[in-house]
Amino acid sequence: MAINLMFHDVNTAYTELMHMAPHYAKWEETRNGKALVFQEPVIITHTRPEHRVLFDPVRNANPFFHYMEALWMLSGDEGIKFPTQFAKNLGQYSDNGYSFHGAYGYRWREAFKMDQIDAVIEMLKLDPTTRRAVIAMWNPDWDLNSESLDLPCNTHLYFRVIEGSLNMTICNRSNDLVWGMLGANIVICLSSKNGSRRV
């Protein structure tokens, strides 16, 4: 059974999930060592996506870097040069030293021979009730059975307009609570100010 949670603030979500983890998660071996892994899908609804920077001393989030990373992604770039100016350790996840295999922005805007963001915007303008506004990041030709250091954790984005606000649902194959889901991924949320985000 899925765990369904709703939060107004990413810091509250972090505190609650850290408290829940020992009760709903089990220790498992991962490629990065032992980790507490939730055994059922976790569905989180963020009702105030503008409150999305995690202020935790362990995570030590840099809001400036998150802003620059979001701009880099929205540009459609896959190169390591721009983001590593602000977080040098990112370069260790490049397979070839000059690009990222799983770069979200590149997959949104370039990789599949179309700009998926522009396409979704036009779809929602023409029909705000559509349920076909989907952006894909996972490509089975590139990613299944890949040994890359950088595979997309987020696989699909689903957009809807509900009561005049943009709603985005994100599907994840795997997401670290501190560094990924509530540390970096929530920051690049594309929802409108009054929208919500589900992961």
C-alpha cells in the first residue's frame, strides 16, 4: 500500500519523513552502501511549491546553486562546464568528462528531436483539461541495463491545469530523501505559485 502524505513546506516534509523512515523503511544494500529504503511507494503532495529549499545542516543546500542549476536545465544543455562552476563535485558523475548522460534539461528540450516543454505549453494553452501533457526523461534505449554514472532518477513529468493552477506530478524510479527528492529535485519544480507538486 502506498504512503500518501501532504505538506506545505519542504522542511516539514523532510522532518516528518526522517521520523517515519525507521518505521516504514528497511536497511538494504545499494550501490552506495547500506541505506534505509521505503518498502512501498511514497506519494508526497507539496501544496506550496515556492517553499522548496531544504534548510538542514546535513544537506547544507546552496539556493544560489539550485537557481543556476534550474537555469542550466531549462537551457537544454548537457555539458558539465556551467553547473560545475557552482558545484565542482558534480563532474564526478560524468561518464566522459564533458557531458552528463542523464541531463534532464537536454532530455526535456533536445534529446528526443523535439522541445517537450514547448510542446506541453502549447498543449495546455489549447486544452487546459488535457491529460496527455507528459514529458519523458527515461529512454530505455539509453538507460535500461546502462552502467552510466548518471541515470535519471526522475522518469516522467505529468502536467494538468486544475482550478486555474498548474499541477505537476513527477514519477521517480529511485530518489534519495536528503540529496535528491527534498534536497535538489524539489527546487527545480516547474509548478505555478499556487499549484502543487506530487512525487
